[in-house]
Amino acid sequence: MTKLTIRPAVPADAGQIVEFIRALAVYEKLEHEVQASEADLARDLFGAEPKVFCEIAEWEGEPVGFALWFYTYSTFQGRHGIWLEDIYVDPELRGQGIGKALLVHLAQRCVKEELGRFEWWVLDWNEPSIAFYKSQGGVMQDEWTKVRVDGEALSKLGQL
């Protein structure tokens, strides 16, 4: 019997996905930033035209992790790619190959769909994850600086 399965998320998973997001935020010391609700995820993952997607990792039939992703586009490559927004595995099951299986699953999608890139962020202090991603062929892109506009600044910038 296979202990691990990976499947697309379904509407009934929305609450579990929020729990995973909160657990990830605690690990990343960012729990104060979590605003996403079950209703938000239900709308965005399972609405009429979803623009974000989620895979659920199950260990012996129980959800133990997730990967939330969406398509990107590279003008330089002239191809779509996948952006992995979040990946999380319950701490007690880390080391069982679940995180790697989620990455492999999405990499296989990239290959099958002839996508050009598979990318994500990792916090610069998260040495265990950095080492893991490097062991999977990940290359750190230190020459780029993230830019964000949100909250009041976004409202001001987008003022009509």
C-alpha cells in the first residue's frame, strides 16, 4: 500500500488549506500577516475561473501538506511557468519525501505542459529549506530584489 498520494484540492479542503497556511505562517514568523479565510480560498481555488491551484499531499489517507501555485509568464522565454506560492508539510512527517513529492508533481506538470520555469521564494534565514531546494536542483536568484506595494500605498497608486 502506498502511504503517500498527491491529489488536486477540492472545495471540502478549503478549511484544511487555511490551517496549513496558518501553520506555515507560524513557522515563517509571519502569522500576523495571515488574512486569508476559508471563503477566500473557496472563491479563488474553486470558483468559475480559478487563477490559483492547490495540490494536497495525503499520508495514509490524511492530509499532511499542500502546494499552492499559479501560472506565470516569462516574456524572455515566451512561455508560461509555475509559481509555487506556498508549500508545507506537517513537521512530524518531514523527512518522509512528501515535500519532494509535491515538487516533483509540479515539475512533472511543467514538463508535460512544456512550461519554461518553476519558481518560488524561500526566506533567507530558512537554511533547512534552502539546502533542500538546492539538493533538488534549485538555484538561488540573489540578483533580484522583491518589490511590493500593498495597503494604503496600493490604494494611493491605484487611485482613479
